[in-house]
Amino acid sequence: MVGEQIHRNSQTALRLRHHRREQRGGPGGGALLPRVIVGLSFHKELGVDPSKTPTGYSIVDFKAMLRKAYGLERPTAAPSGDPWDIRRKPRMLIISRKKTRAFLNERGMTDMAMSLGFDVRVAEPDATTDLAKFARLVNSADVMIGVHGAGLTNMVFLPAGAVLIQVVPMGGLDWVARDTFKKPSPDMQLKYMDYRIQADESTLSDEYPADHPVLKDPYSIHKQGWNALSKTYLDNQNVRPHLGRLRNALMDALKHLPHGRKEA
């Protein structure tokens, strides 16, 4: 995990360096990022406290900087005005996972979303992903959905007004979901929704009897510490959302998008 983050951060730093070069007129355009100050000051999860920055920068300013550095086209989630453009359809990006917390009915989710009028894309970011290419894909999305995990940090590339849907695994993990992705969303000008996995949507119900504490009393597992919680509910669980429930959630998401609003 640490190595992956270092790799991703180095990619971002290189992008910012190239962006600075372009601003100064090419390779001979002057000094490029003469210094970078990296510290251990922590404001909040995926957020910036403007009162603690020298120039009052916010997370919105940081997102704008990323858009420029990566050449992202969409500051806001809005449909194209071209009647022949596929971008008139809202685009939904499914953040795929293969090892843990995977969607077991990804194909069904895709087909159902397409039936609602979504242009659906499925992608799984990892340490080898071309971050610039993936950032453009995320920026093209109006709705991004994924199970709780590092992949959702790509929300920083979503355009303002987009919808983030965090699928929360079963196991009393609302507080984890809230602190990591729900709280940062409004400051990023995103609409946040969550989809809480029920027992019959989780592979844990296949592994444990219905009266087992893992299913009936998750907080008894929490009391054993983070390692027990993580091993049980994060490392050993895949999900199969009910397509009917998920359909209702996606219909709600559409209501928050310009694509889903009726013109007067």
C-alpha cells in the first residue's frame, strides 16, 4: 500500500512539473518547481482546511490544479449540447475490484445501469495504472460507484456536481465509510450517496450460519480490535448488490444530475 501511494504521488508530481513547464513556455521556459515542501501536517481525510494554508487554498483549488496538470476537460458534470454526442447520456464508472470486496454481479450491474440510460464504464485501478489516463476516465464520469476502498480516492478527479456512491460492506462499517469518503464529498462539490450491503448480499452469509456473531453482532468483532475487524469485513468479503435495490439508488442519483432533469 505504501509503495503504491509513493508511485502514484510521484506520477502526480511529474505531471505538475510538466504542467509548470507548459505554463512557462516549454522546456526552456525557466525554473521548474525549484522546491517542494512536504510535511506531516494533517488537516482531515481527503480534505484541506483553508485556514491552515498560507494562501487559503481549499480542496476545490487542489482539484482545479489536478485538472490543469492532467488536462481534464470537465470542471462540472453537465451533458453535451450535441444531440449526436454519447456524452448526452450520463456516464457511470464502476470501480472494479478482484481480490477483496469485489462485485460478484458486475455484468448484471452494468446491464441494469445501461437500461436506465447510463453509458457504463468498468475499470480497476492498481499500482500499474496509467494515472493520467485513469484520471481522464474518472473526470468523464457523472456517477462513480465502488465498494469502500482506496479506489474511491479517485473522487478527486470527478467534476463538480457528480455523484459518488460508496458501497459499504456489511459489518457495522458506517463510521469508516463516513470518515473516509462521505465527509470529504461536500467540500469537493460532490453529491454523496451510500449503498449499505445487507447480509444476503454478502459472501459472509455463505460462510457463517445466520446466528453467528459475524452476521448478528458485528460490534463484538469490532471489540477484538482493528485487525479482527479488517480481516473479517474488509479482507474476507465480496458483495452481490440486489439489482432492484441498486436500481432505485441509481434512479435517485440521476435526479441529482442535469441529464436526469426535465427541461421546462
